[in-house]
Amino acid sequence: MTDLSEAGVVVRPAVPGDRPVVERLWLMFRHDLSEFSGLLPRPDGSFRDERVVDAFSSPGWAPYLFVRGERPLGFAFVRALDAPVRVLNSFFVVRGARRTGIGLGAVREVLTRHPGRWEIAFQYENPGAVAFWRRVAAEAAGDAWTEQPRPVPGRPELPPDVWISFDTAP
């Protein structure tokens, strides 16, 4: 496991000037997910990006950027900060930084910044995500976490998302 400070990785709030970098990372994220969802890009090569828009402009949202020096390594979007349960809406680490501990360290940092009740969705079709998010939940909450499949709202053609729930409050 990598200590983020030893690896030179910084997890910081993304500011409006970071949005072009986050938008490019978003394309990689959506491309990775297309393997499991079968969703194709739009004719201009982009994917749906309303979550990027919300992360930078909607109340109750917080975007984070993971960087090493000037190099972006990933991002996280947290929503529902103004609600009783926070949602890790989107989380991405570039392939070249995966399986190094950076993702686990980054998610720890994000969870620590917003203690309380959390929910995180993933898809069973993505075995790497299944293992990663179960490990995050176990590390954050021991045995005190749950996993539940839920239909994707408005998308009956898609398999259900799997939601893990846990509490990080002391």
C-alpha cells in the first residue's frame, strides 16, 4: 500500500481552472465504463458529462483531483454533502496509477474530509470495482457495511447498480 505523501500524490478540491483536466479524465473514465455498460460515445466522441457540470456548479457537490506534481492521476465527485448520506458519485484513477495503493489512499482522503454516512455504487460486471469497493467498505467500517443491488433509475435496460453503505463517523 502506498502512502500518498510518500508517493508525492495530493488529493485536493478541484477548482474551476481544473475543469478542462477533469473533463479529459472524465472521457477516460466513461471509456473504461463503456466496457461494462456497452454505451458508445456521441458522434463528437464525447460521453454524457452532466456529472462534471454538477460537480463544478451544483450545491452539495465537491469535485476532487488527484495529482502527482503537475500530472493528473484521477478524480472523485462527492454529492449530497447537504444531505444525511453522502454519495461518492464518480471515482477514477488512470490505468498507469492503478494497483499501486493510490486509489485506496485517495478514497480514504475523500471519506475523511466528509465523515458520516456514505453510499457508493458500482456494477457487478466490473470485477475490479467489486473487489476495490468491498475493500474500501471493510477498511472504513469493518463488518458494519451493507451491499444492495438497486435498479438504475429510468434505465430498465441496464443491470442494477450495487450500492454499498457504511458510516465513517467516529
